[in-house]
Amino acid sequence: MRDNAKTFAWKQTTSDASGIFNAAWIIEAPFAHPFWHQYALFLYDLTTPRPGDPPLNLHLPGATHEMLLYALDPDHPIERDAHLTPEKIRRLEPANYGYQFKADSDDVAEARMQAIVDGIVAREINPDTDWRGSWDNALFPDAYALVRSDFWG
């Protein structure tokens, strides 16, 4: 039974050629959903424009960071502790969660995401979309939700 399988995560922090901060976590959470068990959480710095990119679209005035969490394609699992490349990460669209928020620094934003990852690993937080109300109200009350569940409203 997959629910008894080990839940774990690993992180990769990168800076691209321009030195812009990014971090990614791969989370193995077999308890979260019966069909997919891996998730990717991405954290992006919104304070430094990337050369050649269009201006950032800030939905929250003063937002410094953006996070996106995706379920990953179960037909293409990522090996534990693998070095992450865009080719290895096969996301299921749309994202489960996405928020723009304010943080005093990259370290503060990273610590906030690490606490969420730790909560998932401890099975205290569920990355599945059925738990969106908990994420919006408890984890990101100060953020702008990029993924909405108000289809009927």
C-alpha cells in the first residue's frame, strides 16, 4: 500500500547566469493522492528582472517571491536525490498551488517554503488540491493566490 511508503523531499537551489535566486524541491508524498505521488515546489525571486524577459506580472503590490507547486507525471518519476533539470520534471498542469508573497529576503522565503515541505513530509500538510482552503487560509493568508478554485463563483 503506497500510503505506508516513505515520504521525503530534497531541494536544489540554483542561480541562473544572471545570479537570480531560484529553489526547487521534489517531494515524495504517496499518502497525498492515489494516482500521483511526486510533487515539485518551485520558488522564484521576483525582485530581479531577468535580462531579455518581459516585465514581471505582479498581482500583489510589492511581492518579492512566487511559489508554484505541481503534481508530477507518475509515468516519469524522478529518482531520489537526482540533479534536477527541466527535462526531468514532467509537470501535470495546471499547478496545484501558486502564490505571490512578500519576504524580507531569499533566505526568509526559502525558510517559509522549507517549512511547508517539512509539513508535507510529516504528513501535516497535503499537497493535493482538495486541501486548497487550508493552503489559502492557513499557509498563505498574506499572499495572492495564482491558482483559484472559484470556477462556479
